[in-house]
Amino acid sequence: MPLLAKRTTHPDTPRDRHDLRTRWGRRCIAASLIVAAFWLPACAVAAPAQPHTPITVGNGDFSDAANDGAVGGGLVGGSGNGDIGNGPWRGAYAGVAALLAPPTLTIGGGRAEIGSLLGINIAGILNNHGRIYQDTGTAWVAQRRYRLGVDIDAGTVLAANVLTSGNFGIALATGGSPASRVCSSVGGSATLSLLGGTNYRLTLDCQTGTTVSGTVFVHLFGEPGGLVTADLLGSARFDNVSVSSHLLSQVPASLAAGSTGPYTGVVVGPIAPALSVVVLDALGDPVPGITVTFAAPTSGASATFAPNPVTTDANGVAQVTTTANTIAGTYQVTATVSGVAAPIVFTLVNQPGAPASAGNLSGSGQGAVAGAAFATPLGLRVLDAHGNGVPNVPVSFTAPATGASALLLPSVVSTNASGVASTGAVANLVTGAYSIAANVQGLGQVASFALVNLLDPAITAIGHGVPSQSAGINGQPFACALLVRVVDGLGAPVPDLEIDFVAPASGASATLSDGVSSGSSVTTGSDANGFALVEATPNGIAGLYTVGAQLRHSLAAPVEFHLRNLAENDPMLINGFDGLCIPAIGLLKVGSQ
């Protein structure tokens, strides 16, 4: 029979599970040696690969209604050949002269069917027969492995004898006639796999030699030979036809990611999903037994792999278990294969672990004028056990409920991507020092911020009395009290503010006293007239020194009193002090202990 011209075809839409052109793990399977000049045994050494041409089987899932129709049947002994519907599938059929009508070849409802197969025993067993076929229009390529896959359902359990007897089968050919077949399931090389119920996947592998010609034809046939009664199956349905071609000798040509990100994991834990690479040949088929090497950064966020390197499996896949190191962050991992120029690059993210502590405090130790905002926000960084910042952790900031305090804006803050939480603070109208606590659920208080609400800068302490005086080291106090006055910007006295008088802690110094407490430092309050004073008694060490009077919670410089402790018979001792003495206006009895 002459080769048939290629009809107009329709898109091939085989179901995913049967699209063998993208299925991994193809292997060399012995194919029938039908035409010696055209075909070689499977797994022969290949010639250099030719460009890959996808093989499209028109209406391979029989869903195109334009191809619906039926041929065959009718008169006893009849035969014929023609399009089914508008093609691309055609049908050829034959009965037995004066004995059997041809079988019926039907396409419809998403499948093809060969039915009404019959046998008769008259001086030997005779059978009618038929085939559904099409020309794919794709030229054969030398030294390739071809795979034909078809779903078949005969309504009963199938066995190898159904194929080898020709009762039903599949073939690849160079034309439409049985004589043009170059490999067929009748030769025993096909594989039958149960899909479910009585539905099977029938797969046929063929291998071309060094010389080929023509285009690829697909045959689905019912051609029983010598079958009657119980040995003969009367009908079968076909669906999901696909054809693919593959290199005989595979060499890695490219890589593809075998999994889809994002690839993430908690520090020192596994990265998911697992990293995997598919090694492909020039036709896009997976290549087994190839060494793949994974590499990660040598510093910063990174990971380790096991095993590494790794060898591709039967499906061409190399997969590793990836474990994040202790450093959180985003980084890239490469997978390379010798001889393949372009690596696969994966982007991985090591996520921080659970909150364990806080660090990097900011804003502690600052002051702000009462009623004003603090210049630096109060901030901290929530850390995991490895020192990584932990994001999205609520941090509660708490200020004192009474006295000097601050308004926190806001009081609950979630950490940012770097694990930092910060809040603004506005001093209330009460001066003084206090602390702001920071708490993290599960950890309790993790930080404390020391703050001071300061006085209005216009309020200052002014020195009164004698700024410099001398006294002997005989146990008697300096003749003049150390006196300051607290005033506002208009010079009006300000009562009830604290002043810290501080003498040196060592060397020449004095004991200070406000009549209530004494020592090298004394804190006393301003009276109704804004005055605050202490008396000073020299210690037993001669020398010059300074006593400072600092208005508490003020940024103003302290008032300084320059004192001298005189040794016995010191000639500078005149009437107990140097210069004019301004008495302490009776608020403290001069000379009292």
C-alpha cells in the first residue's frame, strides 16, 4: 500500500499521566527487529544526536468532535480504507469473503474503538480485522529510541497472549499498511501496565538504525489470527496515544530544578523542600548516573548538604538533604555538573529561631525636659539562641504609673525584619529618674531603659556667700556655709528642688552636713526662698579642693566652692578664713557638728 499523505491534524492533548514525552526515567527496552536495515537492537551505541523534533499525534486523546465517526461493518466480505470523520485518524477494515462482515471502527466520546471482531472455523479459522491509524508527519531520525504509548480497555483482564496473537495491538510504521510496520506489540516487545479496572497502558519501544526514511505512522489494530469463541475478544477501546523519541547514548546537556521553592528552614534545621536537580540530555530526557555537586557560601548565612556530591537516580534526579547553618539570611546555592556550562542556582533563606534574649539597647541613659520628647527612641533587638534577630515578636514597653514617667508611643511594638523593636517616649511633667521595662512573652523582662525627666533649662542654681575659704584641720568647720539659691528665668526663687553637694571622696576634702545628714556628699532641698546650704568641716589632710553643688535633674553646670585645708601654723590662717565671710543668714548654726 502506498504511503498516505498527511491530513490536517489537531493539537495533541494526551492526559498528563501518559505524556511520555515529559516522563522521566526512560530506559532501553529490547524492541522487535522488524526491518533489519531500518532498526537495531535496543541500547546500541548512538551516532551524534540530531536536533529533537517533538512528535505530535493529532487528536491523541480523541476529544476532537471533528474526528468523530465510524467506518467498517456492513456487507459480508466487505473491505475499505478512509478517513474517520474529518481525520486525522483513518480506518482500514476487511471481512472474510462470503463469511464475515468487517469489524466496525469508531471514534467518539473521547476514545477510539474496534468492535465486532469475529472468527469462523471452516477448513481452518478465519477472522475479520481492522486498524485505526494516522501519519504524524514527523520524519524518522536515525539512531533514536521511539516510544509509543496507548491506553487500551477490552472489558476484561488482558494477558500477553492477547498482544502476541494480534487480537489487539499497537505499532509504529512508515505507512498505513501492516507491511510497513517496523515495530509491533505482536513481536512481544510491548509492556502492559494496569491503570485500574480493565484499563491498561500499553507501551512499545523501538530503536532506529543508521538509515531511516519516511514519516512516523501510528497503528491501533485488531487483527486476530486463528482465534474463535473464548479465545477471541470482540472489541477494545483505545485512548491517550503518545509518541516520543530519545537519544540512545545520553550525555548531560542541561540542568533543571527538580523542586519548586521557596526554600526555607530555621537555623540549624532542614531546608524544605529538598533541593533536587534533574540532569537532561540534548532532547530534554533525564540522564541517570551523573555526578552533581552542590556548593554554598563559605561565610555568612549558608548550609551543608548530604550527600555531596550526589549521583542522579534512574529518573535523572539528584537530591540532597540541606541543613541551615547558625546564621539567618538569604543566600544562593549552586548545583553543577561537569561538561554543563550553566549551573542551577537556588535561593535559600535561613530563618531565625525562637526568641531567646534581647540585646543592642538604644535610648537608655538619656534625659528630656519635662513635657518634651526624648531625642532617641527606646530600642532593642530580640535574638534567637544563635544571635540572629527574630522578626514579628511583640515587645511590651512599660513606664511607671506614678511620679516621673513617660508616655510611650506605642507601648507594644512588633520586631521588624532585623528583630528590632523601638518606641518613642515623651517625658511627663514630673522631674526625676526612672526606668522603662521591656517584656517579651515567654522571656519576661528582657531590658530596662534608664531615663531622666529634666528641669526647665531656665531654672538654675546660683552660688551665694564665699566661693573660696580656708580652715585649719583642727576639727572646726569652715566659717562660712556653702550656700546656693535656685531661681527661674526671671530670677524668682524656686522651692522644693534638690541640690547635690559633693566633696572629693579622697585626699584633701571635707565632711558636709545639712543638719540632718552628713558625709562627703549630701542632698538637700531648696527652701521657700530658693536657698539650700551645707556646712563643711575639713578632714585631716591639708590641701586645695572643690566642692560642687549640682541642681538635680538639670543640665546646668554645678556651682563650685574652692576650699583649702590648712596645716597647723600655716601663715595663711587669718581669723579662720581668707576674704570676706557672708554668714549663712541663720538657717544653720555656724560651727555646729
